[in-house]
Amino acid sequence: MVKTSLTRRLANFAYNFSYNSVSDFVIKQVKRCLLDYLGVTLAGYETPLGKTIVNYVKNIGGCREATLIGDGCQVPCSNAAFANATLGHILELDDGHRYARGHPGVTSIPAVLSIAEKEDSHGKDVVTAIILGYEIFARIAKAINPSHLLRGFHTTGTCGTFGAAIAAGKVLDLNEKELTNALGIAGTQASGLMEVFWGESRIKPLQAGKAAQSGVLAAILAKEGITAPDTILEGEKGFIRATSDSYNLEQIVKGLNQDFEIMNT
């Protein structure tokens, strides 16, 4: 009997997950996290880096699909995700997950909002996708940390790409195979280095931005039929073994659909 890959198991979970799968208590937490994200993003917009990022994506131009928070201008959804995620991470006040060693909200939420605005999605779809973004981020991150961080990888930039891909893919109503491909495409883009803390560097927030943008791109490409490995997480040359020396694969699926990681932020 062929064992289902971890990547496909996460995709299956995300595909079958629905708004009715969670309690009002979890939904209330989503709303708290969303408000928190909007607050720190508006504050980030007022900074010099925030203004630079917003002006950059506005100057690129393109289709008017999603709003730049704080500015009100609309840009292509992937660029909106990049800018809004970067703004949300500038002041380091965005929500965090202690055991995942990263910030799940700042990558998942802007990815969801950008796609949802483009697709004119229902509020319940937004809530459902945000829960999934946190879930995928935290489960992968818990499985590979603290080794991942000790190797020099920035969890928000790396695992945030997977969370953003699944979250955006849920809004796009991807099927199970497409969600599996979205994870695979995300895995080839997942990046971020802790060296950004040294010196006078101000680029750390960009890693959150790139994670959100890459996640949106992964979901869009998967919807268009682009394929990717269904073992991107656990494969011999996959993300987990490439970015950590010590890992616990059981952490990825333990308590799946029972204990929601957004409650641990």
C-alpha cells in the first residue's frame, strides 16, 4: 500500500476544511488576529520603509485588483500581498507563534485579503482561509524548529510561503490536486535568512512580503494547471531535509482538524 505523502495530507485537509468545522471561539480569534494585523499594517505604512514599498508597487502599475492598506490605491493582487505583508512586519508588532518560532498572520492574512478582494469573496471564505494559513504555517514550522532557525533560516519567510499558498488557494477554491501543487510551487520559492538581523539592515520585513507574494503566485499558478512535486515537504531533497538538521514529521499532522494553531498565537 502506497503511503500518502505529508504534502498531500495537508492539501486534503485544506480541501475538506470548512467554516462549519470550527467553533465560534476560533472564529472570534480570527477576527482578533485580523484586527491586530490591520493595526500594525497601518502603523507600518507611516514609516519610511512603508512609504518606499508602497510607492514601488504603485509605480509598477498593472491591473487594479487589490488595495494597498493605508494608501487606498489598487494594484495586482500579488503585489498588494507583497506590500501589505511587508508593511505589517516593519514594526515587529505582528502576532507570533512561540512554538512555530515565527509570525503566521503577516504572511497568511495579506495573501488572503488580496485574493479575496480580487475574487469578491464572502467573509466566511476569508475566515476559513486565514485559519488554514495559520495552521499550515505553524505545523510545518513546529516540525523543523528550532533546528531551522539555528541553520539560519527565517521561519516567517520560509514557512510563511506555504501558509500563504494554502490560504490563497482556499480562496480560489482549488481542488485537492491543485492545493498539493500550490504547496509544491510554494516550496521552491520558500526563502529567508536570519542574517538580516545584523548591521543596519532594514530588509527583514521584505521576507514576510515575499512569502505572501510567493504564496499568492503559487496558488494562481496551481489554478492554471502548473504542477509540482507532491513530496516537496518530506522528500529526500525536499524542504524539511534541506532546511533543518533535526525534525519531527509527526508534528505536521498530529491533532490535525482538532487543535487549531491560530489559538496559540
